[in-house]
Amino acid sequence: MSWPQVAILGVGRAEQQAIYEEGQFRPRLMLPLSLSYDHRLIDGADAARFLRWLAEALEQPLLLLADE
């Protein structure tokens, strides 16, 4: 039996980009993420929260150890 695919996470190639922070440009590694999902099954707000959680987990992976 094959389960239906209701969401697909796309991960692009990471690259260095200049980000303006605290009055100056600094190099930062950026990883493009995209999420395609079936709106009939997944609420858009839930999808946005998942992407935000994923981005935070990738930024600070050690926090996943403390997450309950």
C-alpha cells in the first residue's frame, strides 16, 4: 500500500549571500526551502509554522535536543 503524498519539501543549494545586519553587510549561508502541500488536507498556517520550526532547527540544531 502506498500512502498519499500531501506535502513535498524542496531544498535548494545553499550559497553565501550578503545580508545587511546592524548597519553593515555580512556574509551568511542561505538555504532556500519551499513547501508544496495539498490545501485540502493541510492548513496554510500549520504549513507556515512547520517551515518556521524547520528553519529555526537548522539554524540552531542543538536546541532540538532540549525540545520536548
